[in-house]
Amino acid sequence: AVVSTQSTGWLCLLFRKFQHYFKQINLRMSFDTQQQDVDSVIPRDYFSIDSILAEQQKLSCVLRRSFFGLGYLDASNSGEHLVSGTKMDLPLWLVGSGLADKGFLTCELPKAYQEANRNILLADSSVVDLFKQAVHFYDTGLRLIKLPHPETPYLAVSLVKAFIGRFKKIMDSSQNSRNQDLSTLCAKLETKERALFELSRESVQTLDKWERRESNIIGASTLVLHSRKRKRHQLT
């Protein structure tokens, strides 16, 4: 992705505003020399598009408290308020912002992370189409395990074992992908796995170029070429 100078300047300006704000509330952190407390306030993936999309996952929730004046948030609710016991589909970023931790609601795990699918992953994770189940499978899963849900410990184990089980196949297919359809090889890979596949494939290509002595060919400097052109022009 190409980042324009204008957008880069906007991010720098926003960062400076954050820095000024934190100094005003006396958090005693230096953005130039210390990074130990920054992540607790602004996560490193705060501006990551993948992180934003991963947190858009909808969760089936049941409200445990009433919310007055928010009835318009539920299209099926004709009343003015959201009453306790109402079932709603809420995005992960909202559920994880403190609503679940404080007991305002309870939620169910998405189908891709429930016990039935976890058992399939544990049996043979390499054949599972993770892209079809959840495009950002690992990013979403890492956020789900932070929720107060009884199945999150088992989900954490299945995420690790799924990645370990699929890692070898991803490496094998990426390093032997010459003259093959990449769309077919990557069809079942979720976002992080596709990035890993591409990184491995580029590493193999770089190694091949080095072995063929194509990566260190010495060429004439552009300054020398331009000077030769000027001399030829002067002679003519």
C-alpha cells in the first residue's frame, strides 16, 4: 500500500497531539526515549487495518442489564429502551471494551471458534478452510480469548495447535510454488497465513537470485551514465 505524504503528515500531527495530551495528564512518559507504557495506552496495532477488520466480528450477545434510551440500536425492538434479556449481535470491539468484563452482557463464541470446529482443527488442521470460516482467524481469536467466557482457555490451546499444524504445510507449499497457481495454494489460508506464505515465497526467490549471482551484479552508477551523455552532447 502506498502512503501519501499528506496522510503521513496527518499521522505525525495526530501523534504529536497524543503526546501533548499525555504530558498534560501527567502520565510521566517520554515518547522519544521510553516505550514501556505506550502500548498500555495505545496498542501497536491501533492503526492496523487487519486489526480493525478483525474486531468487526459479530458476536451473539444477551444483555444482563437494561439500557435506557438505546432501544433504537435494536431494529427488532419497538420500545424506547433495551431491556435485560434482549438478544443482539454486537461487534467484538464493543463487547471487548468492558461490557462483558463488567457483566453488562454475556456472549457466545462465533461458529468458527466453537467446540465442534475446534475438534476438527485438533484432528487435522491442515485441511480446514480457515479463510471461509474467518478471514482474520488468528487476529479475531486472540481477541476472543480475552473475553470472560468459559471456553476461552480451550480456544487458546486450539489456536496454537492449529497454527503449528498448518505451519509446515504453508512453508512446504510456499517454497515449492514455482509454476503453480498461487490462488489455489492460498485459497484455504487466512490473512496472517497468506502473509506468511508470501514472505516465505519471496525469501526463496531472493535465495535463488543469490545462488545465480543475480543479486550482486555490479552496474555503472547513474551519475557516470549521465556524465557520459553530457560529454557526448558537448562533442556533437
